[in-house]
Amino acid sequence: MRRLQAFQYELRPNGEQQRKMCRLAGSCRFVFNRALALQKARYEAGEKKLGYAALCRELVGWKTAPETEWLAQSPSQPLQQALKDLERAYRNFFDQRAAFPHFKKKGRHDAFRFPQGMKLDQGNNRLFLPKLVWVRYRNSRKVVGTVKNVTVSASGGKWFISIQTEREVETPRHPASGVVGVDVGVANFATLSTGEIISPVNALAKRQRQLVRAQRAMSRKKKFSRNWIKAKARVQKIHTRIGNTRRDYLHKLTTTLSKNHAAVVIEDLQVRNMARSASGKVERPGRNVRAKAGLNRSILDQGWSEFRRQLEYKQTWRGGIVVAVPPMNTSRTCSACGHVAKENRRSQSRFECVACGHTANADMNAARNILAAGHAVMACGGDVSPCRHRGAGTAAPAKQEPTEATGAGLMPAPAR
């Protein structure tokens, strides 16, 4: 079985190397935005969209033009990869997998990619990137497999490199044989059909007060001044800590679930629709907008989509499966008699069937219904492991670090 895996490390560049990486990231952003503007102009003029090869020919002209001749100072491969990213964004839009491509903004997701030319010297904790010479990095683990490409990105004032590798591994056979249903929520992050309740990490809620103060201080500074840049760096640092806390918690939880269960049944939730704003329009304003905004914040703070992504690739690597079932009426159906009624759900935590009188914890009852639906899907031979990332298969996305963090039991991971 072919396995794609990404290994992420923190870079330790000097001042000159940092300036070069900033310029290269800016050049890639410029090429992406200019190509997107060109595609939009051709569409408005009724002309056909240019393909990747045609955009590469346009790139050659941009390098020789007097106003953009500074692009010739950057390596060609990262600029061409930016055009590939735009082509992929258009393909995802046409396949209804993503929104229409939008222009990139400075300071947000600054990154560039080298498909070849990288050299790795793990003995001396350094790697070679074209036009950047040798760059030191924090060598936390060994790279396994053949290097396919490397992506350099900036996050929270630091630079990171993600090395995607490919290798052949034996088809795994999951050591466990159990099946578990998982009901995710806000009050409790997850409730298992086995009776275990997992508390949420609430990474954003724990730092909400600190984040509000930092954002308020930044809003009082003159934009783009030195003090504003320092205040913005403090806000970015808080967001980085929130994201690291959430990812660490989810990695430990998904690793434990994957190790102990051959099949995990979850709900096929549309998180984007669930967290959609309720503000409405001027002529038809929404109701309970403030309460809905708080609910949306809590939903996004849990990281349900990231939880599913990690669980899918970890189960694939271990030989297990993830079964996604429709979420309709899972919280209103009695797990004892199968009666469906809105009145069954008496409160957030209490379930009492109006037909048979069965009482249980509401989340526990939903987890058992999810498990029963998963058994039905597996018995019917349907698509038990729907993968939202086409072509991923056994692969984890290259820009994410698929570290198999270890954790004892299903206790919530401590926040860092």
C-alpha cells in the first residue's frame, strides 16, 4: 500500500534567509493574484479560461516585462506551483468542493512549495533550498520515505517546513475488533456508545479574555505603525497557541480512538452550514443573532472537521474504517424502541421516550443510535468510509502534520 505522509519541522533561518523567504512568498502571492485577475478579466470578456500551460507562458512574459522584471529573481518552481494551486482551486470550485478562488492577502497563509531540488542533512540538522542555501531546522524526528515535495510556510511569526514523503507499506490489519459510535457536541466534546463522556478542551474559550484585550489594544494603534505591528504579532501569537492546544487535544483523542476500535461511527455533519451566520439581511434581519454567534463560536472551537480528518487517515493507516451516517433524528430516536418524536428530548442532557418510557442521557442515547446506523450501513455494504479529500486515500494532506500523538485512555488531554 502506498502511503503519503508529511513531516513538519520548525525552521531556524537567519535574518537574510528570512528576508528571502518573505520575498519569495510575496512573489508567489503576486503571481497567484495576477493570474486570478487575468482569469476573471477573460471570463468577463467572454473568453475561455487559460490552462496551467498557458499561464506558465504568461509567467515568462511577466518576468521580462519592465514593471515586473523583479520576478526573475525568484526561483521558477515556486511561482509555477502557485499557478498549479490556482488551477486546483478552480477545479475544486467546478466540482462543488470549495468556494470560488479569492485573492490572497499579505500576512495570511504565506507559503511557497518546491517540487524538487531540496537536500536534507539530518545529521547536521539542516536542509538545502534553492536560492536559500542551507537552512537550519529543529530536527524532532526522522524523515521516512522518498521526498516528493516540500512546503515552506509562515505561522505565528515562525517559519515551518512540511516534507511530504511516499513509501510502500504492508496492508495493515487492525489489532482491535470493536465498533464504537461517537456523538459530538458542545457541552461534551464527544459521547461514546460505550458510556464514556469526553470533556471539551475549549481552547478559544480559555483564552477569549486574553484575545479580546490584545485585539482591543491593536485596534487603538495607528494601522501599519510599529506599535500596530507589535500588537498584531501578540494577537497572532495567541491564535497560534489556541490552534496548537486544539490540535494537540484532537491528535491524542483520535489516536486513542483509532488504536482501540477497528470501526468508528460518526455523524456526517455539515459544519459550515451549522456555523452559518444568522444576521440575515437589512430588509429581513435575523433573530437571536447574538445567541447564534455564541453558538457558532462554540461549534468552531470544538474542531469537528479536524477531528474527522485526523480520524479518517489514522484509521486508514491502521487498517480500520470510519463510517459516516446521516445525522437526521439521531437525538430524537429512542434507542430502546425506535420511536421518533421531538418530545423525547426533554432537555440538553435528558432523554425520555414518550412511547416506552425509556430514560437515558441524551448524548448517550444519540451515540447508540449512531452505532446502530453504522451497523446498518456496514451490513448493506455501502460506502462506509466517505473521504472528502478526493485522491487522498491513504494519504494525509501535505500541509498538515500527521503526528500520531500518544495518550493514555480517553481522558481529555491537558491544555498547554
